[in-house]
Amino acid sequence: MNYWLVIGVSFCYLALLFGLASWAERRSAAGRSFVGNPYIYALSMAVYCTAWTYYGSVGRAATTGLGYLAIYIGPTLMAPLWWVVLRKIIRICKVQRITTIADFISSRYGKNITLGSIVTIICVLGIIPYISIQLKAIASSLDILTGMNEVGRSPLFGDTSFYIALGLGLFTIVYGTRHVEATERHEGMVTAIAFESLFKLVIFIVAGVFVTYGLFNGFGDIMQQATQLPDFERLMTFDNDSGFSQWFWMVVLSMLAILFLPRQFQVAVVENVNEQHLNKAMWLFPLYLFAINIFVLPIAFGGDLLFGNAGIDADMFVLAIPLSEGQSLLALMVYLGGFSAATSMVIVATIALSVMVSNNLVMPLLVAIPAVKNQYQNQLTKILLFSRRLGILVILLLAYLYYKGVAEYYSLVEVGLVSFAAVAQFAPAIIGGIFWKEGTKNGALAGIVVGSVLWFYTLVVPSMVGVGMLPNSILEHGPLGIAWLKPFELFGLQGMDYISHAMFWSMFLNVGLYIGVSLLSKQTSQERNQAEVFVDIFKYSTVFESSIVWKGTAYIPDIKSLLVNFLGEKKAEVAMKAYKRKYPEPEDESGKADPKLVTYAEKLLSGVIGSSSARIMVSSVVKEEEISIDEVLNILKESQQLISINNELRRKSMELRRATEQLRSANERLKQLDQLKDEFLSTVTHELRTPLTSIRALSEILYDNPEMEREDQEHFLQTIVKESERLTRLITQVLDLERFESGKQKLNLGPVHIEEVVRESVQALEQLVQEKNIDLVVDVQHNLPSINGDKDRLIQVLVNLISNAIKFCNPEHGRIIVSGYYIDGDIKVNVVDNGKGIDPEFHKQIFDKFYQAQNQNIRKPEGSGLGLAISKKIIESHQGRIWVESEVGKGSKFSFVLPVKVNVPANV
């Protein structure tokens, strides 16, 4: 493929990233932040999958088999622990305004400059090899795609990879160092990284599908043919105990790397906008790792089968296979996928490292030397930005030189593991620092320094020997012929692979020294304060003053001037106004600043120049007094008491608020019940008056007309009897309801057969059914089991339901179905009509004794409205339940169920 075409496409891709990042920045400025989406956050964490994953996993699978999976098993195992570990780190960094790994460790152990500087140097030395393999991956893929070999090209200006590194540096400078505050979100960068994560995943899967289903007949076919490879059995099994040892340490390495690689810290912690996004990332990120590894083995075995001993670098199988099959477009897309995987890592890593360098190496030198600080006092912001931009270019230049000098001779995975082992040295100080209050600066310093020295000696030195920078005798005989100092057999330990050997010694001494020295040394007041805040961050993050342990003399104008030097006039003014809104106490007449303002200013500066430098700058304008450990503990104790009191007040306030709401609700309910009671009494009175009025009127007619014809007398008497019966029923209903609600109603219990209840209920209403010309269908299952109940009361329920159905059936073609059957230990009875139906809104209310009086327009029988209320009480007293299913215009279905085996109390 044409060389310049590929170069042009590469830079067009970078231009696309520029455009995407710019769009995200504009969207954010318009108040529609793109990174507020948890999926973007989870995808940005996939920056973990670099050229190592894209190319190196295939290469490692082709040479070592299943061993490549360990690098992805570790993060998958760590993901469920993010809510415990990573969330705590995120909270600490938000409260303390921490922006880098170096700043985190420095801040935890008393904001110590030396510790932050050492961690920065180790990070730079450890990550430069990792950046170099990204440049190597880009250069190697470019060579294969274009058929050119750049090995013979002159370095720097004659080397395309140099210009690629320069282009990445310019992109990183534009979107990674636009603001002086390192805590500000890089929304454009994060959006671009998320896009690259999705892009490389899709392209890798497409390449995998092409190999697996385009060149072979699926996974089974590849695996079946791969069994003919001479080393297939070795690739798919552990050959010896060292294989298990290597797996263990690789898993441990990757578990630590997903937390402590500078780029992972940047996207997972600094760029986090919401802790709840971890909930999504905890399952989506492992799913991403699974998806991007599905086709690794098929591509690896496919490359071995297709190329045999052709000398093709296994790392480049994913690109070489489509190219060898004449799929130029696919090969170009695969190249861009690998380019994407490499560039995303380079961009984020160089941003993180440049901030570390400026905050922990450059700024401490500037602010610690009075002459320099005074001379450049008004230009510190410009110097800070310049140092970060220059740092990005220098880091990329060093990575390029390392690639040309060392990484070019090793596989991507071999070099990447060196970087993993470097950042693993921070794990004891960080994990111990957030869970163990007794960890000290001296312990962290001893552990990190010794662990890093052993890392360098057992991993970096051998790589330098391998490329001829150091004599081979160091590996064969040890330095100065001392055999027990051989890098691969340190202190006589043999039988381990080089990674396991290096990790064992470095971590053994690192952890041992961290714990041992911490127990033997004492903490300063600042260390103790930070230890309390870090370990108990979820207590202190809710109350700002609780983490303040400072006393001395400071003046507000000096604090303001300090903020202006680094934030500028506008941002400094905004910051001071925000402080006054939060703490609206009157200023001291003498202009003295209280401890809260001093700590507030220091935390603001920490987000700009790091905690160590911020500490120096604040100390330069205030007169701080020594504070003892006892004073620290007393202040922290008072803070914890304050938090406890605040929490208790908040809890009691919530309880009071809930009690007030409950009282208000109960009062409203009482008012409603009182109103309903009045309406109910009015309704009942009306219902009583109606038959009484009729009885009295007819009786008076009979009394005043003794000569009335016999036929008329009988008619009047018959009406009087009916009205008397109506009156009796009403009174009985009221008394029944009162007895049920008061618990005085007694049931006459005995074996009851539902068939008999249905038959007698229908017979009682047969005449009324015939008069209204209603089609009544009875469908009751034969031989139903009996229940223990009150037969008369159950007949009362069914008569009430059928009576209601008769009253509200379709007046022209009325139809009622009464059914009963046994189901799941219950007997269910249904009464279905084809009337007007009931709005679902009223399904529950129609069983309320008060409801009809309040809603006279709903469909219920004329009268007091007590029938359904009493029916509900009767059914519930039998430990059953009753309900209605209906829609307007579609009839109604009243149902009740009664348990077959139940002990119903005789007095309910």
C-alpha cells in the first residue's frame, strides 16, 4: 500500500480526533456535557487496552498460549472491588483536589515533597517503556502495511515514527494542557478516548470474524487444524510449576495496573464526574475485555497455520493476515484500529506524567528557591503550563529514544510487563494508606525506593544487557562476579520466570519495609491528620472543617494574592466569593484569615500545582505554629464528635419531619373520616326515612279510609310489609357492619359446600331474574372440597353480588355467569355480568362503606352502599379475599377466593 497514503490517513485520523474533541468541548460549554454519561466513562477506562492488547495479545497467544489471558483476568477480578477501593480513592481525590498518583502518595504521607518527587521519577522511568511500545506498534504496523522498513532510516527527522510521536504530542498539548488546573475535566480528550475504545474494539472483532469465518469455517475448524501444530499441546496447557507462578504474578500485576497505571488513574479518578458511574463500569469494562479477547486465539492460530515459518512477527498477525489475503481496505482499517489503541494510551499517559513532572519536580524547585519565586512570581501560571507542554514533548522524545534503543528488540508484552511491575511498587503505600492509619512517610519511602530499585535491577538491567548496553557477564556471573546478585537469580532464588522472580523480591521487600518501618517510626502532625482523613474519608468528606488541623497567623490579602498568582484575577475572585457564601462569617478586623480559609486556599492550589508545592506556597505567606500529635488527635476527635452530632441532628430532624408528615396525614385522614361519617349518617338517615315515610303514609291512608276496598287495602298492606322488610335489612346491615368492625360478630362455622351456597343463592333470586328476562348461567365444578365456614354468611355474599349483577345487567339482553372451581388450594367463585362496567380507578373504593356517599355517580346498588363492604368483611373473616375486574362498557367480574384448609376463628 502506498506509504504516503497511509501517512495521510493516519494524520486524517488524528484530525478526526481533533474534531471530535472540539465538538465535545463546545457541547460542554453549552451545558450539555458528553462525559456525564456512564457509558463514556466505562469506555474511557478501556484505554487499558493498548497496542499490547491489539497486537501483543495475539503475539503472546501464538508463542505462550493461554498465558495472555492473565492480563485480563486481573482487571476482571478487580472490577467488583472498585466500589470499595476505587470509589474511596475517587472520594479522597475530590476532597483533597489530587490529580496524580504522585500527588496522592505525597498528600497521604504529610504532603512530603521528597516522596512525591521519587514517585514521579519512578512513574516516568516505568511508563516510558510502555509509551515506547506504542510507538513501536505504530511503526511496525506501518512497515507491514506499506512494505517499507524503517530500521535503516536515520533517527528523528528521517523516521516517520518520530513525526507520529510529534503529532501525538501536539494533540495532547492542545487538549490536555489548555487549563492550568489539573483537576479540570478534559472533556474533549475523554470523548476522543471513548471513541477510540469503541473503534478499536469494532475493528478487532471485524478482523477476527474475517479470519475465523472468512478464511476458516469457524472456531471449531481453526482449533481442529491447530491441533496439528507442533506446539499446540504446550500452548494450551501449563507445562510446569513455573507456569502457575507466572499466571499468579501476571494476574496480581494486572490487578494493580488497572488501578495505578497513570493513565488509568487519570481516566478513572481525575476524569470521574460521578461516583455512581462505577456501577456501570464494574460490569461494562469486564464485558469489554471479554469482547476484545474473543478472537485472540483464532487469529493467533490462524496466523501460525497460514504463515508457518515465514518469519512474520506474531505481534503483527492481526494486520498481516488480511494484507496477505489481498484485503487492503480491511488491512488499512486494522492498522487504524491499532493506531487508535496506541494513540489513546500515549495521549492519556503523557498528560498524567506531564502533570506529575510539573507539580512534583518543577514547581517544588521554583517555589522552594526564594530568589526564583520572587523573580517569576507573576509568571508562575505561564511557567506551569509551559513546563507541562514541554514535559509532554520530552516524555515522548524519551519514549521514542527508548523504542529505538531497547524496545525495538523485544516483544510488546515483554516491554509492557516492565511498566506494570514499576507501578505495582506503589500498591503497598496506596492500599495501606487508605485502609491503615499507622502507615508513615518513612515506611512508604523505604518500601517504594527499595521495591523500585529491585524492579530496575531485575527487569530493566537485563533488557539493557540484551541490547548490548551492559556486559552479558552481569546476567551470567553477576556484577563483579557475585553469583547471588545475578538479576535473574537474585539471592540464589532459582526456578522462576523473570516476571515472577522480579515481583516476588520487589513486593516482598516493599511490603515488608512499608509495614516494618511504619511500625518503628513516628508520624508528624501533618501525617496523622492526612492519615485520619484518608482512611475515614467518608466521614470527613461531608464536613469541610473536620479535616482542618492548622494553627498560626495568616492574612486575607496574602491568601488572595497567592490565589491570583496561580488562578488569575477572575477565578481567584470567584473562589473567594464561593468561600464567603459557604462560610458567611464576618472577617476579622485585623485582616487575619481563619484556618478554614487557609486550608481552602491550599486545596485550590493543590489542584493546580500539587499538594506538596501548594503546602510550600501557603507556608511562604503564613506563619504556621507547630502543632503536637495530641492536639491533632484532640482536633480530630472534636471533628468526629461534630460529625456525629451533625448526623444525629440530621437524623432527628428527619424523624421529626417524618413524624410531622405522619401527623399531618393522620389529621387529614381524620377530617376526611369525619366528613365521610357525616355523609354516611346522612345517607343512612335518608335510607331509613324513605321506608318510614312510605309506611307512615300508607298507614294513615288505611286508618283514614276504613271503607277502602279490600283489594286496595291488601295492596297497601303488602307495600307496608315490603318497606318494613327493607327497613329491617338496612338496620341489620348497619348492625352487621358494626359487629364485624368491632370484632363482635360470631360465625356459625361448619362444613360448607360451595355448590349448595351457589344453588340456594340463585334460587333466592330466581323470580327476580325471570322478571328482568336475564340469562343466568351457573357453572360450578362438581365434587368441590368443602370449606370450614358460615354458610348463611357466604350465601349473603353471593346473593349481594348476584343482586348487584341483576340491577346493572344490560337492560335489553342481560346475561350473568356464576362459576366456581378449585385452584391451587383455594375455591374461587366468579359473578360476571354484561352491564356498564366500572372504571378501574374505583375498583378498590367500591368496597369502602363510605365511598358511595362521597361518589354517588359511580356504579353501585341503590341504598346505603353497605352490601359490598359487608361482603368484603365476611370474605376476609374466612381468610379469603374479594375483588373486581372491570372496564367501562365491558361488564364486571366480581370474584372471591376461599382457602380449603383454614381454621377460621369463631369470633371475628
